[in-house]
Amino acid sequence: MRKIIELKNVSKAFDGQTVLDNVSLDIYDNEFLTLLGPSGCGKTTTLRIIAGFESPDSGSLSFLGEDILSLPPHRRNVNTVFQRYALFPHLNVFENIAFPLREKKVPQDEIRGKVDEMLRLVALTGFEKRSVTSLSGGQQQRVAIARALISRPKVLLLDEPLAALDLKLRKDMQQELKNIQKATGITFVFVTHDQEEALSMSDTVVVMSEGRIQQIGTPIDIYNEPRNAFVADFIGESNILSGIMLQDRLVRFSGRDFPCVDEGFARNEPVDVVIRPEDVVIVPKGQLRGTVTSVTFLGVHYEIIVDIGGFKWMIQTTGFADVGDEIGIYVDPENIHIMKKSEYSGLFGDYSSFSNEFDELSDAESEAEP
Amino acid sequence: MKTSAKIYTALIMLFLFAPIAILLIFSFNAAKSLSVFSGFSLYWYRELFRDAETLGAVRNTLVLALSAAVLSTAMGTAAAVGIFRLRSKVLRAAYDTVTNIPMINPDIITGISLMLMFVFVGRLFGAATSLNFWTMLIAHITFCLPYVILQVLPKLQQMDASLPEAAMDLGCTPFRAFLKVEIPEIMPGIVTGLIMAFTLSLDDFVISYFTAGNGFQTLPIRIYNMTKKTVTPKMYALSTIIFFTILALLIMTNLIDTGPGVEKQEKKERSAASKRRTKLAFGIGAVLAVGMAAVLFLGAPKKPVLNVYNWGEYISDGSEDSFDVLQGFEDWYLANYGHEVEVNYTTFASNEDMYAKLSSGAVSYDVIVPSDYMIARMREEGMLLPLDFDNIPNYQYIGESFKNLYYDPDNLYSVPYTYNFTGIIYDANRVDEADTGDWDLLWNPKYAGQILQFNNSRDAFGTAQYKLGLDVNSDDPADWQAALAALKEQQPLVKSYVMDEVYNMMESGEAAVCTYYAGDYFIMADAQAPGVELSFYAPERTNYFVDAFCIPTCCQNKELAEAFINYMLEYEPAVANAEYICYGCPNRLVYEDGAYAEDMGEEAMEILYPNLDDFGEKYEQFAFRNLSPAMLGTINTLWEELKIN
Amino acid sequence: MKEKNGLRLARRLALGPYGLWAMLFILVPLLFVAYYAFTDNDFAFTTDNIARFFTATSVSDGVVTHTYLLIFWRSLKLAVISTVICLLMGYPIAYILSRSPLRTQKILITLIMIPMWMNFLIRTYAWMTILQDTGILNSFLRLLSLRPVHIIGTEGAVVIGMVYDYFPYMILPIYSVMAKMDVRLEEAARDLGCNSFGVLRRVIFPLSLPGVISGVTMVLIPSISTFYISQKLGNGKFYLIGDAIEGQYVANNLHFAAAIAFILMVILLIGMALMQRYANSRAAA
């Protein structure tokens, strides 16, 4: 695969506050790459540097091997779909999509043909004369995509394009975006804070936090082998416990020794142990025992919080237990993931203060921020 | 709306439109009065279109307002864009503060501050004139700018910040992105800013008053300078035309804006309508800009220009079927000298007003018409040029009584234009004949609340000094204190301190007694309301004054100026002026002319030309003379003391 | 990075002409006011002009008054009265406007603005015709066999002139704030138990405060410094601070005129700063 964009050691600060800290990233041809992270992690800034709206304080950016930092936005072969679409309210649908071609002084016939083609691609044929302000959110979204694709950029940058849509529409658009990407063969760089969206659409996921890249990998790698507590927590739910690697394939946590499949750690090295809630099995006796403190019915499964020696575990199970029940749990050695200690150790993975409502609130908050 | 709200709204509208209704009605008055309606007529509209000076002022006002509006909108929009992009908080705050200054500073301070600077800088560079069209334009742009910025800035803030980025992303250079995306977005703000700037500039009087210069007179200044004579219904006619023009424009834009059956239409129709409106605004703007350029460039005369600075309403200007003296001069000059000239005619409201403008070095004029005491002062200060009487052969017609007067003992600097004296005008239906004859009538408690006094310090003090038998030119402060005491004693009886308002008040019977200049009595008597019977007498001791043509040192074309003065002494213009102004004329061609005497009538001839043989004697005895600056300061202080009570 | 700098330069350039203009024609002229205020006719430094404003006295009927302080006080009094009347009259109309159907709003706003396009000197003149003792108003009263009123030449007439000339400047800013206000806020307040007055006092008025402040500023400033209205409608009997400045200018005492202007400017700037501060503290609370 051909490398299209290469960021090397890129740093950027606003008003003395570091937003990007020594970020290096390669983006390949025909790839659907997602920048994932909570708000303020630097993902949008990375996108804006690629688009040319910001310039980094240090580092380099090359496009097909050529340094493009000095190129202004209009001379870069990338286009952007903006968060709130940024459609030009004084132009109708046709003129919005034709905008880049008019800038290039393309003859009218050719414009007609290309706009029609784009309208077909985004399924908006017949909307040419409509005012963009009269369109629904989803339709505006399609116009924005058509407009950005019409000049056949090498790379399309999408800045949280689905954030303003409702859930149902969002699911449809995810699929459609994926289809458009396949049909056009254009590299998509997609920014989102929604991990489900990232996992379901991407070829490559880049998890970012506090201006640094935490992990790059396929969705499966990221989910199954999180590199640190942050990634483990951000991608899905995780119980993260502090432990000690006694020897290869044997780890101690919660006062007990567990067999596992990881190797290559130093003897008695302190580590983080990640166990996904769906990997915990309720059994009559079990390796550990605890008291159920809360049960939530979620349709497909129950979400059960168990207090085991003061640490609260989350368990997702189809079996039922009642609050106050004392239960035993079992974890298969395959499902015990061992990670090196990092700065995020001890910050995540305990469900003492967890509530679904709180989780949604903080989600909404991060969406509201630009 | 609730009924109470409807009634309240109606009352407010009544309040707002009552004066407008008044001026609509009185613009159709057959008589000259602004308070007595004596029949419907279109007379004043005809007069208006014959009044070259007023039409010129209208043209000037429009040119200035358009230039100021267009330039301030262009600069203000650019400034708003720049301010909007400022990242530095300190700079941003600094710009906000500076932008606010002209809005929270009173007009009078903005006007004075600019005037002081222009005059100072003008003097520094030794410019003959530092105030002109351009200084006025600068002043107008300056006070319009903040309003434009404050209209455009919010539109930028409301705009989705990613719009210009999207345009650049799609291949626009930053400048193209600004033109194609930002400008259409902020267009409503720009249009509103333009209209506001135009309106503000159009109506501004105060700032224009301080920064106006040479020969460039706007309508508000022209109106203000009519204060020596009177604001005529002509101005009401002009206002009526302006009113209906604006009304028509507003209705038109409203029709275009909303069209038929608007409210229920879709958004897209509305955006189409707003696009049409934007196009219309651009269209109007373009037409106006072209028109303006045409006026500025084609209107710029290439022929020699004579700048004349005279009192308001102090020349026969073709109105009311009179002879247009300025046009007459241009024709006469072409006939006699073989090439064209243009007279640029500007007016002032008082000697002091004219002196302030001239001595500041802010303006330059070729011919001025000061009064006697001001001529003496300007002569002493070296502000006048001696005349070359070979170029003014008509000086021979000046009556002997009007030569060798104190202000120009050797007849070197001035050619008398008019003379007059102060007298008392009263309503014979209300004032006992027995009470008349001298100044005491103005102090007579019988007529308390019906007496008018001058609203100008020298004339007002004069009435008291003549009454008390004091010397009006005394340099003893005690004399002035005594006069002040008399004025204070009179104050409770005084209805009003007036200048031009005297006409309305006397004509309508609003007041019964006033003191004013003899010639103006005829104008009032002509327009008196039914039931008012105006009469006139001049007390024995009273102020005689002469207004004369002079050439100031800043004159640019002395021979032309002398030709003008000479022409003004020719029979036709001299008679026309004398009949128009109604003051006494020192020109023998006029006062010895039978046709003139017949036109003026017996009473007028008796009052204006009692016995010219002892005119010189009386004049030397009673006329106002120039006082020392210290004395003038004292009078000013005493006058303020009177006025604050 | 060259092109990037070019972009920044272009932004600077957009601001440049205005920056230069503001410096030359807004700030420098104010320095000239100060310069003239603190110099005598030979441009030598002096504080006499400033001192004269505060110390000049006049005697009448044995009572000593400070001439210019009295003039200033009178100007301030008339301006404040006019402003309060404008506010009391304008606030309800702004509210009525903002709650009318859009089309009505448009027509009424246009009507309110039309008088602003007529020349202000002429409008004032027309008021003379209405208010004088034998004027339209009194003819009307006589027609109704009511007692005629004497207005012209009183402080009342000056106030009427000021209110009339600056009234639209009060309505428009308040209206534009109110038009943006969410009607549901009023409904919410009623729902939560406010009566009409409570809604006005606790919801509408606090929210419209920015409009009120800019309206008050836009009426107070011109009325405190006017010099034409008082001459025409006050029968020349009410000498205001604007008349004093104009009088000194015409009498060619530029330095003293500048001193009065300077003092007026300083007082107004302090006043405005205090008002802004009050508004900010209200907004913060």
C-alpha cells in the first residue's frame, strides 16, 4: 500500500497549552482511518493541520513524499466535510456542489455532468434547485459530502460529520459513508469520539488522548489488545486491576494467582490486568467471591456490579443474580489481558462510582464541545 | 394587539408625526409665514426650484452623504473583518474602545476636536484654507465608521466560522473565499451599515458646522445660516419633497422585499427575495456612485471661481420673482470680459461666526460682507486688502454720507452695501400710542410677557445703553455692569430672546413688542396675521450700522473680486438687492430712483431714508465700534451671567 | 510558510486603514482638545481655562452662583429628564412592537424612523409653530374651549424638543433586544407564578437591560450637548453647555471652548464607564 500522508513529530500549542505532542502518523492509500478520542485530545487539530487551516509549531507533513506545510488550503489535494457541514446558505444545492468546479473555471457542460454524477452518488437527484437551508440534516450531510468529493481529492477529511444526526440516521449514514469510500477508492480520514462508530467503520483506528497517540491498529487489535488502561477503558467497558506478574503465564491480583497467556514480563513486575465484563462468568463457587450491589436489565443482557474485596467489577451476563446475592466468578486464562503500567494506571476500570446515566451525560458533554 | 396598546401606539405616532404634518401643511402656505396659514399655494415649491443656493446645498449634502457612506462602509467592513480575526485580546479591547469613542462622545466634541486639529495642521503647513470639502468628508467618515463596524461585526460573529474554511478547502484563495462566501453572508449588515451611514451623514448638523469650509455648504448649515433673516416655507417644501421621496423608496423596497402573499411562502422564496434586495441595493449604490463621480468630476468647474461669503438671505437670488444677481454677474462678466466665471456663494450667521472662520485660517474667500465694527477690527488686524478703485468705477454712486466713516476713514478698504438701524416694532392693536417713542417701551411692565429682546449680546446691551444714555462703546466696565443691571431688570418682562424667530412671533401676534432692524419690519408687516397691526419707530438714540464689501487677505483673485463689487453697484443688481433685503441702500442710483421709491412705498422710504444729510453725524455718535478683546471677553461673561438666570 | 504569512498580512491590511484612520481622526483630535484646553492664545501651558470653568461666578440679586457649574447642572438636569421621559415613553412602545405580528413590526419601525430622515433643524422649527402661545396646540385647545397653555420658552419646551429629536434612538435598541427575546420566557415566568408586573420586573427588564443602556446613552449624550433646541424652543432663555461651547467658539475663544469640551468629555467618559460597570455587574449577577 502506498503511503499518502505522513505526519512526523508534529507538535502544536494554543496559548501555551499543548494540543498535539510529538504526533507521528502514516496514512495509506484507499484506507478508512479514524482518529478516535475524547474532546480535546487533538484529533480535530490533526485534521485541520492536514487540511491546512492550522500550521504546526514543529514537525513535518508530507503528501506523497512532498512537504506540503507551506501550501495554503486551496492548493492541497484534500477536501473536508465539516462538522456542521458549512454549506453556503446563499447558494442552492447545485451551486454548493458545483462550487469547487466554478473556482477552477470548468465549462458549464462538464459541471452539469459531474454534479449530476455526485447527486446520484449521494442519492439526491432532483434536489438541484433546493435551498440548502430547507434540507434535513441528513440531506445537508450528503450535499457536504458531494461537494467535497466532486474535485476527486486524494484524501477526504471528515470532522465528526455524524455528530449532529439522530441515532437511526447515524447508523444509515455510517453504512453509506463506508459504501461511498469503497466506491470511490478515496482515503477517508474520519474524526469521531464515538468508539462504536470507529470500530464499525474503520480499517485503521488511531486512539488519541491529551495530544498523544495511544495506539494505532485494526479495530479488532484495539479492542482485544489495548495497550494501556486508557485505551482499554475508552474502547468498550473494562475491569482494570492492579496486579503483579509472578512469572510467565501467571499473574496475581485480588489476592489470588491466576493462570494467563501473556509472557515476556520481568519477574514480579507490577502490571495492569484488563478483563472485559462479557468475559466474566458467574459460577456457584468461582475463583473470587463477592456481593452483588446493583443490577440493570439492558435487553440482551444484565449489567451486574459486584463488590469483590472493595473493588467493584462490572459483569455482563445473560444469567440473573439479585442485589445482595453472594456469587462466585470465573475468568478464562485467554480473557485475562496483561498491560504494562502507564500513566493511566489506576485512573480507570473501577466501577465504584459508575452509573449509566453519568456515562451518557459525559458523552453528551463531549459532543457538545466543538 | 390589545386596544390599549393600539391607542398607545397611535398616540406615539401622533407625537412623532405632528411636526411633520405641520411642515407638510405650511409648505403649501400662500404667505411667507410659518405660523399663519393664509391659503393653499404651490408658490414655495416653485421658489424652491429657483433657489440655486438651496439646490446647491442639497446637491452638496447628497454628494457628501454618499461619499461618506460608501467610503465608511468600505473601510468599516474591512475593519470589522480585521477586528473579527484579531486573536490578541488586548488589541481587540483597544479597537473596541476606540470604535466606541465617536459614539459616546457628543457631536459637539467630535466636531470641535476635528476642527482644532485641521486648523492647527493647516496653519502648520501654511495652507490658505484648512477646512474644505475633504475635511468635512473626513469628519463624516469618522463618525459613520463605528456604526458600520457595529452592523457588520455581529454578522461575522453569527456566521459559521467554517464557511470561509470550506471555501478555501474547495479551492478558493483566501481573498476569493472572502468575496464569494463571507461577503454574501454579511451583506445584510453591510447594507444596513451603508444606509445608517448615509442617514447620519445626511442629517448631521453639529459636526458639519465645525468642520465646514470654503464654499461647500450643506443643507443643515444653509438652514442654520438663515437665522439673520428667516426660515421660509421653501424649506418646508424641501422637507415635504424629502419626506415623500423617502416614503416612496421605503414602500418600494418593502414591496420588493415582501411581494404578494409573502408570509406563507417557503424559505427559499425569502432567500430569493433577499437576493433581489441585495441586487437592488447594489444597483442603487452603483447608480448613486456613478452619479456622484459625475457630479464630482464633471461638476468641478474649470473656469475661475469667485468665493463670496455673505450673510444668509442677504442677496437677491431670483426667489419670489426677484432678479438673480449672481447669475446676472456671471452673464455680465461673460459679456464684458469675454470669459466665464463661477460664483461660489456661502453664507454666515454672524460677524463673529465669519471672523472665527476667517481668522482660523480655515477658509479662503474673495469677497466678504462684514459689518462696520468688524471691518475696523479686521483692518486693524491686517486681515483686509486695500481696494483698487480703478476697478470699481461705480463707487462714484455711493452717497457722500456713507463715505469717510470711522471704520474706514480714508475709504480704502470697503464699499458700503447696505445700512440700517435698530428700531422698535410693535402691534398697534395692543400697544398704547402713548407708550411708544423711546426705548422705555421694552421695559414697560404693561407688556410683560409680550416683549422680545435680541439674542445677541452686543445688540441687547445696546438697547439698555441707549435707554440709559450710556456710550455703547464705553471701555468702562461699570457702564456695562449698569447695562447688565437694566437687562436683568427687564428679564422678567421678556417673553423670549430671539433672532430670526422674531418674524414668526411678531407676525402671528405671539409677541407685541420687539426690537429689530428697520428693514425687517417691512417683511413682518407684509406677513402679519389678521388682527395684528404692526408699526415701527426708531428711538432718537439707536444703533446705525453699515455692511460693506471687503476683500480679505486670503483672496485668491482680487481683480475678479473687484469686478464683482463693481457689478453690485450697477443699477439693476443694486435695486434688486435693495428691494429684496429691504435695508437702506447707500447707492444713489437706488435711493434717488423713482421706480424703487414706488416699489418700496411711502412709509418705507420715510423710515429708511429720513434725512441722509445728518446720517454721518448720527452714525459717528451712536454706531457700534470695535471693542478691545478684553472688553469683548467681559461682555461675553456678562451676557452669560444674564442668560443663566 | 510564506503564503501563510501573506494571509496574516492581508488580515492586518484589512484592519490597517481603519487603524490609521482611528488614530489620526479619533485619537489625535482628542489630544488637540486637551492641548487647546491647557494652553493660552500663545500656546503656552496654562490651567486658567480649566480653572475658569470651575471658579467663574456671577452675581444676581445678591446671590453668587458659579456660572459654568450652573450651566452644566442645568444641561445635565434637562438631559436626564428628557432621557427618563424617552425611556418611559419608549419602553412600552418597544415592547408592543416586539410582540406584534412581523408585518406590523416592520411598518411601525419604518414609521418611527421616518422623522429621523427629516432635517433636525426643520423639525425643531416645526415644533415652534406648534408650541408657541398662538400656535397650533393652543388654537386647538381654544377650539375645545380649554385654557391655552404656555409652553414655549419654558424648560418643558426644551425637554419636548429633546424627547422628540432623540426618541427613536431610545426605541430602536430596546426593540432590537426585545425582538430577540424568547416569548416562552414570559410564559415560563407566568407559569412559575409571576403576575404581569413580576414578569416585567424579574424577566423582561433584566433581559432588556443592554438595550436600555444603549438607548439611554444614545439619548443622554446628544441631549446634554445640544445647542440648537435650547435656542429655538427655549426662547434663548436656557443657556446650556452646548450653547456655551458654541458661544465661545463664535467669540473666537477656541482655548476656553476646548476647555469646556474637555471637561464635558471627561465627565461623560467617567459616567459611561460607571454605567458600563453597573451593567456588567448586573449581567454577572
